[in-house]
Amino acid sequence: MDNSNSNPNANNQNKTSKDQQLEQFTVDNDGKNLTTNQGLNVSEDEHSLKVGERGPTLMEDFHFREKMTHFDHERIPERIVHARGFGAHGYFQVYESMKDYTKAKFLQDPSVVTPVFVRFSTVAGSRGSADTVRDVRGFATKFYTEEGNYDLVGNNMPVFFIQDAMKFPDFIHAVKPEPHNEIPQAQSAHDTFWDFVVHNTESAHMIMWAMSDRSLPRSFRMMEGFGVHTFRFVNEEGKAHFVKFHWKPVLGTHSLVWDETQKLAGKDPDFNRRDLWDAIESGNYPEYEFGVQMIPEEAEFDFNFDILDPTKVWPEEIIPVKIIGKMTLNRNTDNFFAETEQIAFHPGHVVPGIDFTNDPLLQGRLFSYTDTQLSRLGGPNFHEIPINRSVAPVHNNQRDGMHRMTINKGPVSYHKNGIAGNTPKPVPPEKGGYEHYTEKVEGRKVQARSDSFKDHFSQAAMFWNSMSDVEKMHIVSAFQFELGKVQRKEIRQQVVDLFAHVDSDLATRISEGIGTIPPQTSGSASSESSPALSMMNTVKLPLTRKVAVLAGNGFTDELPFVLSQLQQAGIIAEVVSPKLGTIKGKTSGELEVQHSLLGADSVLFDAVLVAGGALSVSELLTEPKTLDFIKEAYQHFKPIGAIAEGANLLPSANGEGIVIAQENEELKPFGQAFMEAIAAHRHWTRAI
Ligand code: HDD
């Protein structure tokens, strides 16, 4: 990916306003004296103050006490959900003015660069859990706009488990480790989760997504994002549109294979965060296009689902996604805690031109987020933490509280006042002050749910109908794996019975092998399908894919040629060999070995290339892991290329995604075919 011309951070002049603001708070300790927090130079940092060399230790050692006290308080409460996350800085630009639909300033002018910070996360696991567990991924974006911070706090799935925020604590309690023994960590494969599902049937649609490969993203860079709720765009004239937000990754949407994710959880629990970090460090900046689906207010009731129901998608074939801009992530954090851990998102952080709807899930979220920051970040001044500061100036009469940083001058801290000329003063809407949309609302106070929210199965069936055979197979296996871990047989049966309401074929297939009675009814809750829901129909590009090049001393000359072909296409090739160091070619050339076979695994790569040369092949065979490495890549449906004798190590000489260069064959077409196989991501026909 050539980002050289599109990076506003490429030189000092082009730093975003947020980068410049953060710089004021950034401290570089390199080459500096060691001091206490009071600025006193410290002369001794290894030995506490004692009476004689063998003690006792003295209380008087203020540096020891300060160092220890700070250490003792280094931890803050982890997020109650989405505890494990990883973030990066970047910027957003709109492609064309959206002024017909919204007055949001950051969506008006393509030349305006809006700084962003994005935090990706898993939901259920603790902060130290593995990246690749089966889970929904959070996709939260903070836009530092000139009108204040706008937070789009979404997920990588477009629907949610529940329809009313009242149920959120129950749902989270059910999915988190069970309270009596705190088992299992970061997994939904346990009794309480599935007990919740069968008793809260509104979750059926989201369960289909959670059991699909969407739960196993190959990379944060290859993951869609969704605002989930229906929001509102409001333009200068006060005209409103209902709107749903989408992030579409430029690299396409791709997933791992379940067996691979489980192995990765042990081999590299940081797989997704390392991938994001490395991509940004190497200049392969992740890009996501921003899309909106819009429905004019008058059309609110034109659909066979309630557009305010967060368990429903708006099928893209009916309401197209208009692509309106692009986000690029181009800078890693300087400090994980200060930035990624302390960032505080809130769906209620909006700007003029973006408003809420009456979605009862969204309404509840509007309370929860600020509330959670109070205990997580220790008080009401978390907006002053550098990563949370808006780039727009902040002036109000809020005062004091724990950890207040701002020094507000003067005697006035109230409105209205005469002493300060009644400032800070409210700004009228026509001058940019936020005005809530004047929606007309009437009705009785009730604790109930609209009948229009009560169809729990049609879109779950639509999702199932939209999947390819392989995707369906993975969904069934996921259900079987999860339910296989459920101890209570009656819950397993209830799940089968519940999903019989979605699609009897699905339920019958789930039922096979989990000791339950298959459904007695047949049929499906919907005959509709939406091709946009299948990941098979996504963008397929070889860019930034990682290839393990298995080679030993004596590799033949074709290898360097193919490697340069791959490099030119933006593919990352890393040499794996029995030993670290360098390996020599049969006639010429030398290659640096990046991984010894001991430390490398096929699950860490997207594809495998085996070098030619009888010597190289026999050296590879001195390490028994070589054959397992290739076999595992094959079982995970990955593309495998081999040059000449290298083909002898393959478990199969033909089949989808297997590309072999015979001796003396022209190499260019081989390289091309291998790259196409890499772009295809996985070669699923091996499974059928
Ligand atoms: Fe939430 C965090 C996304 C429903 C209450 N949520 C949180 C994060 C994401 C989401 C991405 C992590 C943000 C970060 O990286 O710091 N949440 C969602 C989506 C939902 C949703 C897409 C449904 C459409 N959430 C939801 C409900 C409630 C919450 C219904 C409660 C009423 N969520 C929280 C929270 C968290 C949070 C407890 C935990 C940490 C935090 O906010 O800052 O307030």
C-alpha cells in the first residue's frame, strides 16, 4: 500500500491537531536524570536506605516509599466489558459534502482532516485474555472534530443480543465467567450463556453472527464495523434522516479458522494486536471506508421490521450503503495505558447534525458510559486526560473533583452571572450550539416492548439463508462446539428447539452429535437472503498477507525471484528454517532466516511457500516439524506454493490453492498464480 502521499502526519507541518495537543503531554525520559515526582535528582535507585548493609530498612527513605506507593496503585479497574483492547491514531476525511443530510462539520468538506483514535476490543474476556477467542469485537472511534468529540462506539457485527438496555447486566453476567468458580475465561461455551439465550429469544439473530466466522477476525484490519443502532442525521434546515453507520475495511472482511484461533490463543495471544501494531509500524496503514444507510423520516414504517430494533439489519440490497469517506490509522500509541487504557468512549458524545433515536438499547447506553468512567477513571474529570481532551476549546462552570487539572481563573462558576458578562455563554443553534432534534413524542408511561420488536427469527433465518455452504458448516460446528461444553442437557435441547424456529435444517444439523432430539417440525422463518452478509462476497486482496517461506541451505535461484515478486505486490514473506542465521543458495545468494522452526507455526501465517533444491528439502526434513507445519496450513485451507523439489513435502499435489512450479518452468506465471491464491484467503473446497 503506498500511503506516502496521503499521510497528514508525514511531516511536522502535517500533524493533526490532536497529535499536536498530545505532544504537550508527552515526556521522553531518554538521556534525562532520574528524579522523584517532586523533581529531586535521585542518586540511588537500587538499594533502600538501611542501618548498615544488612538492615534494618528505614522509613526515612522517601524515594523508596514514593516508588513503592506509586507501584502499589498502578492498576485501575478494567472495563466491565471490552476489557481487552488495542488502539491506534489516525485521521478521517469525507469524500463529498454530506450537507444535504447533516450539518456535522466534519462531514462537509473533503479537505478537512479530522483526527481519530480507534480502539478495537473483545467483549467478554479480561484484560489479559487471548485476542483470538470466539467473541464480538468492539470497534470504537473517537473523532476529534472542531465541534467537539464525536464517538461512534460500535461492534464488528451489525446487531445486538438484546433490545432493551435493562437486560444488559443480565446478558453480561451470563456470558462472563460463571461467578462461583470464575470459569471459563473469554468464552461463551458454557451453561449460563446458553441458558440466557434460550430464555431471551431476541438474541437469536445475534447468536447466528456470533457463531459465524465473523467472531474470529483474521485481523482488525480486515473487520467491518457497525454503529448498530439507528441514529439520526439532521441538516441545516432541520430535516432528519434515520441513519446506520458502517466501516468497510479496504482489505476486505476475512476470518481465521476455529482450530487456528484456538492454537493462536496459546502460540500468540497477542495475534490481533501485534498484527495492527506491525502493520502501522511498517507503513501498511489500515484503511476503512465510512458508509451510511439512510432512510427519510417519512419512510420510518415502510419496512417489514422496526428500524429502531437493534436486533435487525437494514438489508443493503434494499437500503444501499453510501460510501462517504475514509479513515486511515497511521500512528501507534506512545503509551498503551495513557492512551488505549484511559480513552473513554460514550455514544452520547455527539456533534450538531448527529442525533439519537428511541432505540431502547441506545437510550440505556446513554446513561451507562459516563457512569462507568467514574469508577474506572476515578472521578468526573476524565475528560481532562490527554487522550480524552477535545481539540475544540472547553469552557463551562463545572469545577473541582478528583484530579482536576484545569486552573479556572476568576470568581465566577455559575450561570447566569453579571460579573463575567454572563459568560461562558450558550451558543444559539444557528451559530453551532447543539440543539436536540425536536421529535414529537406522545404516549403513556409503560414498561413494555412494542409488538414491532417481537419477530425474533426472520432475520436470523435471513442470515442463515445468505451464507455459503462452508459458512453454514462453520456455524453448525460452532454451535456444536459451544453446546458440547454445556453441562446441562436440557439447555442443549432448548437451544435446538429454539433454533428450529429459525430454520429446521440448521437445528437438525446442530442436533447431530450433541445428544439431543432433532426438531419435529420443518421450515424456515424467512425465505429472504442478503448476499452482502456473506464474507465470501467480500474484497479479496493479497496486500500485507504473511507468507512463511520454508527454506534451507541449497535453495535454488528461483526463490529470490519469487520473493521479489511477492514483495512488489505488498506481500510479507518471512523465511522459516531449522536454525536462525543465514542460509546460502545452491549457486548464489544468501537469505536471512527470520524464524527457526522451533519458534514459528503455520497458524502465524496466511500462506506457505516451500523452496526448491534437493539440499534445502533434506535440510528442512531434519526438523520433524516441517511436515506438520505444511500439513496444518493445508488443513487450515491456506494457499501453499512449492518450487520444484519443494513439492515433495506437500500433503497433496493438487487441489484448490496448491500452486507448484515444476523444474525449469517459467516463474512469473507461478508467482502470479500463487498471489491469486493468497488473495483468495482460504481454499474452502478442501473441506467439502
Ligand atoms: Fe457497550 C464499552 C459497544 C451495548 C455499556 N461498548 C463498550 C465498548 C464498545 C461497546 C465497543 C468499548 C469501548 C472502548 O473501547 O473503550 N455496547 C457496544 C455496542 C452495544 C453496546 C455496539 C450495542 C449496540 N454497552 C451496551 C449497553 C450497555 C453498555 C446496552 C449498558 C446499558 N459498554 C458499556 C459500558 C462500557 C462499554 C459498561 C464498558 C467500558 C466502557 O463502557 O467504557 O459502559
